[in-house]
Amino acid sequence: MAALSCLAPAKVNLFLHVGPLDRSGFHPLASLVAFADIGDRVTVEPSDKLSMTVTGSYRGALAREPDNLVLRALRALGEAAGIGEPKVAVTLHKQLPIAAGLGGGTADAGAALKLARDLLELPLDDHALAKVAEKVGADGPMCLHNRAAWATGFGHHLTFEPRLAPLAAVLVNPDLPCPTGAVYRGYDSGDARNADIPSPPTDWSAKSLIGWLADHRNDLEPAAIAIEPEIGRALKAVEALPGCRVARMSGSGATVFGLFDTRQAADAARDRMRRTHELWWVESATLS
């Protein structure tokens, strides 16, 4: 069979409410998650053994990792299917920043799982594949399905949200990683918030939804900014873009995003940001 390829889209937390650490050692959370029309690209083809090649702008850190999320996911797939290590060669074209709050590594793993299952014609449905994806992280199933969803519990309880209108956005990363563990430790040292689940908006049009999102938050922002003040500067730069209606951090950072009424406005804002911050990663996208 010929090689199979697909996009591993960036995940964006439109809001992220986080509760205090519980006795199991995890944080309860509530989030509305959307996926962008940009991301990494994963290709899987038949081989005599499991292997992985990383290309792209952000290949450096991953190329030095002997055991990353993609390989771990594929080994878990082989175990679930009873075939040992899947005999596939994976090429990951890494275009998203590392440790960026965009779910990149987990999305790459999810894409590889789907492609390898289809390539090898394994008898695993989407539910069984989601169980495999859980082994790479609580957001594994979320990034496997890459559909707009409400995430609750520890991020693994998903309710898909088909009413989400496409949202025009600018994504900005100040070209630095933000370690998730350190951000959560910083959050734990402060005043904990609640993982409250807001009532859904009554109007799901893009303009109304953006107004509704403005009333919510990302509880990890203060801790992330304390670790990497450049995130705060990126947020202020996005807020100052003409037409930006909401600016927020995604996940545990360091990527921030701004929402706009139209894709044309987002594209213009992207171009403006690239001129003023040449060393930052800046992209426009449609979230859905």
C-alpha cells in the first residue's frame, strides 16, 4: 500500500478553567477546545521496522529524542492489535513550535495512530483507537478526534460541539518553550480557581461566541507569565492588533491567540505582527 498522510492540527483552548490539585495528583479542568487549519504533517508508509524521521522548522528537539509521543503511541497500537511494533516508517514534518500549548506532540501521535491503523488495516474502531490514544496523555483522545469539544474531568471527558462557528484567529508564539509541569506547579503555589463549566452560549454565531468567550479565562496564564514574561508581552502585542476582540493564552503556553471577526482581518493582523516581531512564530488560522 502507498504512503498515507494527513494534517495533525494545532489544538487551541478557547478558555481553560482549572481546579486545585486533587488527591489523585491531577487537576480537574473545563475547556472549550477548537482545532486550527494549520499544524504538523504526518506521513506513514510500509517498512520492515518501526522508524521515524523528523523534518521541518522545529525538527531539532524531536530529532534528538529516541522515544517521543508518536513512537510510544505506535508501540501501544501494536500491543493493542497484537502485532508487536508496527512495521511502518513515519515522517513528521514539524511546523508547530515545541511545548507551545497547542497539543502538537499529542496531535502528531493521534494522526500517526489513525494512519497506521488504516495502512495496516488493523481491526480497531475509533473507540478502541481512543483507548490507545489515552496512553500518551489525557488529551490523547481529544487530539485523535480533532473536533471542537467541551473537555471536562482531567481533559479526557469529551462532548463534541458541532455548533461552534469557524473563528478567525492569529496564533503567536514568542519562540520559546513553556514547560507544562512548571506552569502547573506555579499555579498550585497561588490561589486556586475552580474548574467551573460555564453555560453554553445561546447564540453560536462567530461574533456572539467571541463576545461570550471574552467573559471567560485561562487560569494558567498568570503562572506561565511568571515563568516566561515574554508570554505577557506577546499577549499585549496581540491585544493591540487592530480588530482583535479577544486575546488569550492556549493551554499552558507559550502560544497566545487573538480572535477576529473575519479571516481577512486576521490575515492583516498576522502580517502586521510579522513586521513588528520578526523573531516570533506568527500564523493566521481558522479554528473550528
